[in-house]
Amino acid sequence: MTDPLLDALRSVLGAEHVLTSPEDLVPYSFDGTAALKQKPGAVVFPADTQQVAACVRLAREHGVAVVPRGSGTGLSGGSVPLKGCLVIALVRMDRILETDPRNLTLHAQCGVITKDIDDTAAVHGLFYPPDPGSMKISTIGGNVAENSGGLRGLKYGVTRDYVMGLRVVLPDGTITFLGNKCVKDVAGYSMKDLFIGSEGTLGIITEVLLKLLPRPKARRTMLALYSSMAQAADTVSAIIAAHIIPCTLEFLDRMTLRCVEDFAKVGLPTDAEALLLMETDGHPAAVEEEAARMMAIARECGATEVRLAADEAEAARLATARRSAFSALARMRPTTILEDVTVPRSELAKLVAFIAETARRHHLLVGTFGHMGDGNLHPTFLTDERDKDEMHRVELALSEIVDETLRLGGTITGEHGVGTAKKPFLGRQLDEGSRALLHAVKRSLDPAGLFNPGKIFDLG
């Protein structure tokens, strides 16, 4: 990176907000994705939208690629830098600008931690439903850029369903606000939706306007244990067929269950083949009725044990145990590769069985957990990136899992994004016309190809 560019950045931001020394760049050379790392040319920390735009314009003038970054918790390599690029770290932009209970909205800078959004809403008796596993550390801007999901996705949807407006810095440095507080708005194209899930390839999201909901007045948490994954999948199908839409329907396989209990020590039985964590929320009377019906369905589908959390503290422990699945598995081997595939709910049991068989065939250690209610699975490879032969077998197994996912009518990623990790598989899912449309949008907004280049797809 040239001295004139660095001097200009220091002039805009102050020298203390521009990092260039090799040791300072190390923490920004990777994200939550295993085996992907690359030092950038520099890292800058703007404080507001105007400073972001100034950094973008300077990078463009010098022909330097830009990679936006939040907390770096992404799991597809979306914020891994390119050699010599400028990382724009947005963590200083961490203010909640407005909470508006009359319109059920909250306006925040992109660097606000996701859980802080919900905590702020709770003060007003409101609720921000999206809850990715990294919600205690991930930023809301990163959630929007990846269109993050979470445990409550079955009932409440994903991040896209709560974005009413965005302030975005475009690749030429233009600042625009897309959307508003109106519940209805069909004036022109829905441009804000173009940037949700765009992974920083089209613009940098600096502010978000979010929809909030009234906070549920009651919640019930249950767990059910099974001797087979098929029984757990049958329970999910039966619950949905009974016209019950739970807040949460999560599962852990035997390996994950054992790792979680060893890690969290919340008293989970470890001799089951599958555990289903179920939660319903809403009006107290409806919650009690739904909880009773869900427990009955679980028993009818062959659950060996069904348990109702005695109080909020136990419910919180169970939810925390599920959220700790990735951390618990990561203790097993030096490298943990958390994957993300989604199929229609009716195909879940088939894919879970295929993952287990594929792991056996390739002599790999794989724990599987995920959002069974919306068909989103997280097969987690426990491996060692220093073992080249084993990593090759991981690649073969993952390729087979992706092919089976697509054969079953699924998608290569339900919530982690494509980034660089899933880029080789995108062509298997999208037809030629879809890929051409992606390229056309990218070229239109970023003709120089400087915004997070090489992520999602390569421009020919």
C-alpha cells in the first residue's frame, strides 16, 4: 500500500485509527472460517458514514481493493482480506441512534452488537427476533451483509425480514439511504434488498433501520430425546402438520450432544442418538396449549424422554447449551470446519443419514446440529488443517454433501453466505442465466471490481 494513500487515510481518520504494522494486522487477517487467512495492506477504523465514504473514495483513487469487516465472526470467508487490500473495520460505529416504540423501529449504526439491539428493544417491551449463534459478538451490519439466520428463524424469519432501511456507501463513495419507516412502500425497485446478503460486494452498510415486534409474554422450552434421527425429523414434520409454528426446533446428534454436555455441563443425557430442543412463545394460554401438544407429538413419534424446562433459568441453560454446540465441538480437534446446508424439511432425515454415512466412508469425525425446523443443517468437520490427506478427504466429503443437498432440492448455504468457502459450489446451484444476472449487477455497481473482490463469484 502506497505512502500517499496511507497519509491521506491518516489525515481523514487520525493516525491512531490506521493500522499498518504486520503484528497489528494479524487479528484482521482471518474470520471465523477455518484455514483461510491473508494479511491486508492496512486496516482503518472510521467513526461515521462520512469517514467510510472518504476511505472508499481514497481507495478508489489509488486502485486499492476494499474489504468491509465487523466483528469477523463470519463462517464463509467473507471478510478475509486480499493481499494488499484496505480493510474498513466498522466496530467504532457502535451507537444506537433511535428507538421508536410508536413505529416499532430501531435505527442503529452498523457496528452495534446484535444482542444489544434486542436488549435495547426489551427496555420498551419490544423484541428483535433474529438470533444468530454469534449474537453476543457479531455486529448488526455484518448480520445484514450476510442475511444471518438463527435459532428463531422458523417462526420469525431471518435478518432480511426485519430490515426497513439501510444507509449504504457505494463503490464510488456515494452515500444513499434506502427504505424508510413505512410498513408499505412500493416506490421503484426494492433496492435495499439488493444489499441484504450481498456480503460487502456491492456497498458498505453503515446504518440499519430495523423492524421490532411486541415482546412475547410467555415462553415454554422443552427437550425430547430419540433413539434415531428419523424420529426427531418425524416429530418436526408432525408439529408443522399440526399447524403449530414453534419459536425454535433445534437438534443435536449424539456426538454433538456429548460434546455439549462435556463443555456446558447442564445435565443433558448423553446416550440418545438425537436431541430436539423445542420452544414456543406468545400469549400465555396459547403457549401452554402448544407446549402440551408438542410434547404429546414428540412422544407419539417415539421420543424416549420428553422434558419441560421447570423455569426460565433452566430454559436459558438449555438454549445456552445449544448455542455452545460449535464451541463444544471445536475443543475436539485443532481445526473445526462448520458447514451450512439447507434442504426442505421433508428431506432432513435423508440428508442427516447421508452426512453420517459420508463421514464413515471418508473416515472423518463429523458432528451435526442445526435448525431442524427450517431444514438448516450444520455438519461440523473436526479435523487438522496440517494433515493434508485428511483435509483432502474433508473436501471430498463436503463436495458429496453439497451434491446430495442440491439433489434433494436444497441450497449450498442457508445462513452463512457464500464468501470464498462456498464459491466453488455456487455454479452447481445457479443456472447460467442466474450467474449472468449476478455478474451484471456487480459490474453495474462496482465496475472497477474493488469491493470485496473474489467473494461469492469471480468476474470473468
